[in-house]
Amino acid sequence: MSEPRAPSAAGAGQPAGGAGQPAAVGAQALDDPSGLSPGLVRLMAVTCAVTVANLYYAQPLLHSIGSDLHVSQGSASLLVTVGQAGYALGLLFIVPAGDIIRRRPLLTALLACCALTLAASALAPSLLVLDVAAGLAGVTSVVVQMLVPYAATLASDRERSRVIGTLMGGLLIGILLSRTFAGVVAGFAGWRAVYGIAAGFMALTAVMLRRALPDHGPQLAISYREQLRGVLRVARAEPALRWRSLIAACGFGSFACFWTTVTFLLAGPQFGFSQLDIGLFALVGAAGAITSMAAGRLLDARPGLRWPASGAALALLAVAYLPIGLGGAHLGAAGLVLLIVGVLLMDACVQASHVINQSVIYDLLPEARSRLTTVYITTMFAGGAIGSAAGAQAYAHWGWTGATLTAAALPLAGLLCWLATRRHEHPA
């Protein structure tokens, strides 16, 4: 394979040789585990949590934003699409630069810019300004996808799994609690306060990381163009990566379709939820997602189950939209119970599918995991942007039934991709 060999997780790269062969810079400094104290690990985990949350604040706020800015529900929901599209662009064009530019100034500059875009969101006089700010916040929030591999590079071999686990725990907490945080804060102080507080979080983490992160040189001595070519080479050479990325796009698109439109259902006449109630409802998703962690541990022990388990997760994800759809059928308290049951199953299946996908792709090329991640996560968030937009349009034209059918169609498309992966993964 013509793929350039990337540095190992410990940061020891290959010396510069032929054309396109990357050279590691500052490997000795990167191998020094003293640069990663427990306090720095906790700071990185907190940064992951508050940064990834930027992508999800808008979901429970759409009804309030639409009312305040005097726009339709469909127009307001595009805010989620724009943020996810911005994140996908950042993944594709900014994350690859993390290996070839000094990380401390890059990360802190992105966090500072993110703080400014969130402050602009809090002060936005119109939806257009808010959309632009949300897109830029999405682009700069890709700090998370550079911080995790950087922590793995700084950590010693014996502590690497623990460090990655701590940061991924922060990431999960940020994703799960962001909607609840946004709903609760907006319930007391309005939706603009959510973005104002988020801007403060970003500014604070930028200052703290600027003081705490070690300032190592670039990890690879190659050009930005060559780095992007390396990402494309990996995508072309690994069909399993392409199919798994499409599966992720379908799963996350379904997830985004639901969480973008459920705010309108809950705030509508059927349930009449307040902004605070909507934020608390998001905790249901947290419970469902946490159950998938047990599945991840099981699949680590029995990798032969990954292919059938992936298909089961996608099939159950489609089934989850039966109670979710009935939840909007004006059944009173029973409708809310059905909605909660469906959300528990839906979030568990989405998270389980994501865990399985990553387990598969990271076995493909252990020496090129940053490039695998770029392809996989970029595709996944592109799917999320499409799902958000499609769900908003379906809800505007056909109500909750249309949004539910749209969300259910995506995992069915994912099942077709899952069938296509069989010949490339050689399941047991």
C-alpha cells in the first residue's frame, strides 16, 4: 500500500526517506510521560466535554430560538444542520493539520475563536447571523478530535488506555448532558444565556490549556497537501472503512433527525413542555447511551460478534421508531411512556453501532488511526447534517409521522451498507 507510515501512538515516527514518507519531529519530547500529569488529563477531559457540547446546545432550544427571532420551525432547525456541517468541514480540513503544526498554539487558537463565535451567537440579532456563528463554532469545535490523539501520543504505554478512557468519558458526558444543560439554563435565563456561558467555558479552557499543555514541535514533517492526500489514500484503499463510515452516517443521521424534531413535538400542544422540561427529557437519552458501554466491553472479548451485533443494532434502531412514532399519536400519558421507551432503545443502538464501527476501523491500519478517524467522523457528521435537514423538512410538511419515518429510513439504508461490509470484514 502506498499509504505513508504514520507515527506510532507513542509518537515515534519513521525517519524521512522517500517522497511522501513522513518524518516525526520532537519524538523524544513526545515520549516523555512526565508531560501528562493527572491534572492535565482531567483538564483535557473537561475540555472535551465542554467543547463537544457546542454541537448539541441548539437541539432543545430550537422552539425558543424560532419564537424569539420570528422564524419558522424549519428555518430554526437549520441551525443544527449548519453546526454539524461546519464540524464536518473542520474535521476534513483542520484536524489533519494537527499532526504537522505545533499543537498547543493550534488548539488554544481554535478554542479562542470558538469562544468568539459562541459570544456572537449569544448576541445574534437574526437567524442568519446565528447560522454563520453556529457554523464557525462547529468548525472550531474540532479541538476534541485533535486533543484525544494528542493525549494518546503524550501518554506512556502503560497509561495510554486509562488516559484515552478518561477523555472519552469526558466526551460522552459532554454529549449526553449538553441538551439537558441547555434546556435548564434556557428555562431560567433564556437561550442566549446558554451561548454566553458556553463562550465563557471556551475562553477559560483556552487560557488553562495554554498554560498547561507542553509545547512540542510538529509530529510529522510533511506538507498539508500531502497530509490530505494521505487521508484520501486511506479512504480509497479500505472498503471496510468506507462502508463503516456510511453506516455511521446513517445511524447519526437518524439520531440527529430525531433530536432536531422532538423539540417541536414536546413544545407543541400535545405535551406542552416548557424549555426546562425539554432539557430534562434529554436525560432519557443519556440513560440509553450508557447501556451501550457494556456491549463495548463484551465485543472487546469476542470480536467475532462485531458483524452480527452491528446488524442487530441497526435493525433495533429502525424498530425503536415504532414506539417513538406512537408517542406522537395523542395517547396521553401512554404516549409519553412510549416515547421514552423508544428513545432509550434508539440512543443505545446508535451508541452501540458507533462503538462497533470504531472497533472495526481501528483494526484496519493501527499506524494510520488519525486518518481513519478523519474519514469516519467526517462522514458521520455529514450524515448528521443531512439527517437534521431532512427531518426538519419532513416535520414541516408531514408532522411527527413524517419525521419519524424519515429517521427510521436511515438505519434501513445502513443495513444495506452493513450487508456490503461482510465480504470485506470476514465475520466469524
